[in-house]
Amino acid sequence: MRISKDGEKVLIYVFILVALGIVMTYSASAMYAERFYQDSMYFLKKQLIFAAVGFVALIGCMAIPPAWIRANSRLLAVFAILFVLCVFLPVIGKSGGGARRWICFFDFSIQPVEFAKIAVCAYLSDYLTRKSKKISQGALGVFFPPLLIIGTLCLALILQPDLGSIVFIFLVAMLLFFLAGIKMRYVFATLAMGIPLLFLLIVSEPYRFKRLISYLNPWDDPRGSGFQIIQSFLAFGLGGWKGVGLGASTQKLFYLPQSYNDFIFSIIGEELGLVGAITVIGLFVCILMHGAAISSRLTDPFKKYFAYSLTLLITVQSIINILVTTGLIPTKGLPLPFVSYGGSSLVFNMAAIGLLIGLDVKRTR
């Protein structure tokens, strides 16, 4: 196999982020792990296992023929919906933090939604390729079948509940429709219908409404709904330009919740400073640029759409996570790709990179 220069650079940036994630996971979780598991390296050991499994997944996905993915895209979408529903099975389904999002096997758990994100990308890429002529003609009916699939998946996610993943999947789908050239009036009409529904979902649950209020003014409830984002602000403020030093964070000492997971970027900002935070952002920007370069060179429509969607899958999630930790959007519960602690996110994101590189490998073989 021969990988293009852009593909090689994407791999380098991903491996740098994974290595940084391993270091920061240990730094942010050691005290917590020591207190609750009597082993300061508890999360580090698991993250190393996740990284190894993710590397195998990356290599394996590079070898999957794009033609096979396209031929089975609808089956993958249906399986993704059923897989997400498996979290409600009494034996293997696992609850945590007021949500039921995991399937547990022995000491490890899987979030099926991470697979569903990739499956949606494959399905939409195949659908947009098959319906390219109708899309160019501006046919309204072309918009409904994918909305049915995505809507069914989102309904399963609402039951968990997982509003953050719903918003993320919907956003990636809209961006992919835009790249496919669908009439913008259809996109705006969908947004016009989706925004009121999103608001209804937010106000229907008190904790979601509190998140929205705390986003608008976290200082109204500094010890309640605004506590987490205020602690995130403090982490960035303490870090300054150069940071307090690796391992020297105070916010990770039971002040900032989810410091080794969803809010690990805040710990990076505290320990490595603005320089470290900008470096992380720069790595994701580079992944976006080189992923887009790979996508633009592909001539097959399915490969092009799929490559774009996989690139967006990584970069949009990183943007959302960074915006959440800096208080620019309400909390969504999405991890920082390759960096946050968590097996499902790390393994499936590395699998997505393997699929992206595999599209490029097939082209340059």
C-alpha cells in the first residue's frame, strides 16, 4: 500500500493527539483513580489498551474496500439503529450519569452511537451519490429518505437520552448535504423545523434547561448548574500563556468534573497554557486541511463524500468540544477526539481515520 503525503500527515497528527491524550489522561485522572480505585494508573492502563485496539482498528479499516462499504451502507445504517437500541437490553445495557448509553462487556463498555456516526456517514455518502441527478434538479423528495433514517436514529438517541450526539449527527448531515449541492432552501427549511424541536427537547427536561441557563450566565448558580463551566474558566485563567506545568493542575483535584474526559481541553489549557491549547487546535485544523485535500482529489463521488464526511466527523466534534469547554456553546457531552479518555470514542475515531486513509490508499495504489 502507498499512502499519499496528505494521508501520512493526517496519521502523524492523529498519533500526536493520541500520545498527548494518553499523557493528559494520566495527568488529569491520577488523583481520582488513586482515591476511588487505589491505583493512580487505572485510567492510564485502560487508555493504553484503547489506543492499542484503536491502532488495530485503524489498520484494519484501511484494508476495507470502499466498494464493500457502499454496497452495505444501508445495512450498516439499519444495524447502527439496532445497535443503539441494544443499550436498553437488561443484561448488557449500562446506565451512568442519568443516561443509558453503554453496552458493558466484562470491565469494558461500548457506546454504540460512536459506530452509528460512521454508519450515517457511509449511508449518506452512498445516498447522495445515487441521487446526485435528482439533487441537481432540486427535487424535494430526495430529502426525505435520509431524514427518515437519521430521524429514527435520533429517536433512539432521545430515549437514552443523548441530545449532544443528535445535534452532532444532524449538523454533519446538513454539512454533507451542503457539499452535495442540495438546494439551500431545503436546508434552511429543515433547520427552521429542527430548531423549535430542539428547543422543545431542551425545555422538556429540567437539567437541559439548567444547562442552557448556566450557559447564558453561569454565575447565577455558581455552585450548581454553572459550577462546571466556571471551573473550566478558572483552569484556562490559571494556565495563562505558558501553563502551570504538566501535572501541576489544581482544577483536576476534584474541582472540575469530567476533567479527564469531556473537559480535558481545560486541563490542557491549565497545564500547558495558551500555547498548548493553540497547538491542539492547530493539529485539528491540519487534520481538516489534509482530510479535505484527500477528499478533493478523489474522483469517485461516493469516496469523495465519504472522505469529506469522515473528516467532518472528527473536526466538527473537536470544534464542539472546544467551544463547550470555553463556554461559547452549552454543554453537549461530546469528548475531544483522540485526547479525551474513553474507549468507544478513541477506537471508532481511529477507525474513521483508517477508513479515510483507506480511501486514499485505494486511489494511489
